[in-house]
Amino acid sequence: MLETAFCEKYGINSVQVLRRFHSKKNEVILFSFLLTSNREEKWIVKKFKNPARCQKEAEILTLLYDAGLAVPKIIYAAADHLVLSYLPGITFLEWLEREEKAGCPKENYLSCLHDFARWLKAFYQITAQKLSPGLILGDVNLRNFLLGEKFFGLDFEDCRPGLPEEDLGRFCAYVLTYNPAFTRWKYQFVAACKEIVAEKLNLTWGPVFLELQKELESMSRRRKKQNLAADFYRQGRAFNLIP
Ligand SMILES: Nc1ncnc2c1ncn2[C@@H]1O[C@H](COP(=O)(O)OP(=O)(O)O)[C@@H](O)[C@H]1O
Ligand SMILES: [Mg+2]
């Protein structure tokens, strides 16, 4: 998987797999590299099924990192894989599940939502200035954000032209449907997203709500299951989420 050029550049003596991460599309592994200087480096290797997506992620990551956004640093870029700085922490999803299990009240998670909103706003600003206007993340599942030393964003291969309302609407749909789905706690969390994240991005709730609903409908089709949008419609009103 690793290139000779990379091993020579960093004087790599030996390699050990420390952890494999959950990934549907790619292979994402945390390695410990022992360098000739006897130093140990822990780096992530992300191997892409599709090399074009690797190039795209490398381009966007470089742009964001150089602009000062909290994202992994590229240590080495090959045609079909990237070696990235390892960011210790937990995914937004692990954090969400932990907070819900502990029954944390709104006051406890407000600062995290402010961090998320600030990160998103900076992402849209930087990409609009330096790349094409109107780029969005595309894949906003909660494993693509990491809470560590700071709030980080991780996965950029699905970036595409679009509206921020799509990202936020989908994000809220994911939050509501992670197991256990449609809990009171999750509705409250999404209401806080409306209050904090939508507000910070200057988005009106109507279009975000439409994207949320659209994502729930396509999830229902994919899962050939109950009508998730109808569930949301019934309970969302109590949380002021239905315009
Ligand atoms: N630089 C990193 N530091 C720490 N963990 C990471 C890093 N990059 C990826 N991960 C972990 O690997 C998982 C999958 O990485 P991601 O870039 O989202 O790939 P995929 O395209 O497979 O979704 C993430 O959810 C995260 O847990
Ligand atoms: Mg991902």
C-alpha cells in the first residue's frame, strides 16, 4: 500500500497497524511508523477505491489546511492514497451517542454546536474565495467530524456544488435517524442546530427543513422501511421544526 518514495522520504524502518477505522468506501488505517531517527510517528493512511476522488480530496484538503481550517495535514500524497496527520479524538457521532446516553442537557452541548457552526462557516467562506462559489460538503454524516484538540472536519471526497441548506438539512436527518431514532433528546438537539447553526450560517429554516425532509424520504426508499418523513412531521411540530 505504501510507496517506496514515501518510505525513503521519511526514512521509515518499520510499520505497524494500530487501528482500522469504519469506512464503507475506502480503507482507513492508523499506522505507527518507526523512523531511522528512532522517532515514532502515528499517521493515518486513507486508501481510495477511486483515484480521482483521492486527487479531489488532496486538492481540497491542501486548500483548507493552508487557509488555516482545522483539517488533517497531508504528510504525503500518492495517486490512490493519502498519508494524513492523525488527530486523536472522537467522532461527532461517538460524541453525540455519549451525550445522549448521559442525558446531557442543552447547555452542555451548546459550545460544541457553536464550534461546528464556526467550522462550517469557515469552510464555505474559504472554498467560495479560493475555489468555486457554492461548494458544499456533500457527505455530512457525523463520522466525518472529529472532536479532539479542536473541532475538525475530515472527509472531502464528496464535495460538490450545492447549497449549505443541503448540508445542514442532511446533517439534521442523520442526527434524527441514528439509533435510537427520533428520540426527544435528538429532536432537542436538532432544534438547537436550527437555533445555532442555521442562524450562524444565515440560513432560513424553510429550505433546510425541505432538505431534511427530502433526505428522510430517500432514506425511507433506500431502507424500504417506514415513512421516516411522516414520523418527523408528526413530532417535529412540538419542537418548532415544521415551518
Ligand atoms: N486524520 C484522521 N485522524 C483521526 N481519525 C481519522 C482521520 N481520518 C480519518 N479518521 C477516521 O477514519 C474514519 C473514516 O475516514 P473518512 O476520511 O471519513 O473516510 P471514508 O471516506 O471512508 O468515510 C473517520 O470517521 C475517522 O474515524
Ligand atoms: Mg467519511
